[in-house]
Amino acid sequence: MGFFDNGLKGNIVTGLAIGIGSSILAPVVIPVLASVVKPMAKAAIKGGVLVYQKGREMAAEAQEVVEDLVAEVKAELDETGAGAAAGSIAAVAAEKKE
């Protein structure tokens, strides 16, 4: 930070030179930076879209697995009878109290 303390403090000519130099270089530097930054931004956005799509696919697969499990459980309950399942649950709860 010594450069900023000694070289730029109170010197208006240095400040003007930096301002004029940056205003001259800006039209040259900005298009060059834009040509570099634009492909990087596109790549980042493309990566984000791909991650989003993959996440949606994984969530859909997980939802399908859960729905299949629920359907299997409902089918088992229908086969054995919901009353029998409730009775067995009540029996287990009664045993735990004793």
C-alpha cells in the first residue's frame, strides 16, 4: 500500500494521467475483455442448465421409486386386509406397555 500512500497522495497530475489513460484504453480493453468473458459466461450458463436438467431427472426417478413403494405397500395392505394390519399394530403397542 506504500505506492498509494506516497505516489498518488495529493498529486493531481498523476490522477489526471490515470483518468485520461483509462478513458483512452477503455474502448480497446472492454471489447477484448468482452470477447473473453462472453464464452466463459456461456459455458457457465450451459453447465448450470445441464446440472438443473440432471437434477430434475434424478428427482423424477426418486419420485417414481417412492410411488412404486407406496403402491406395493397399498397392495400388501389390500391382500392382508387393513383391519388385520391395524390389529397387529395395536397388539404390538399393547405388548410394549406391559
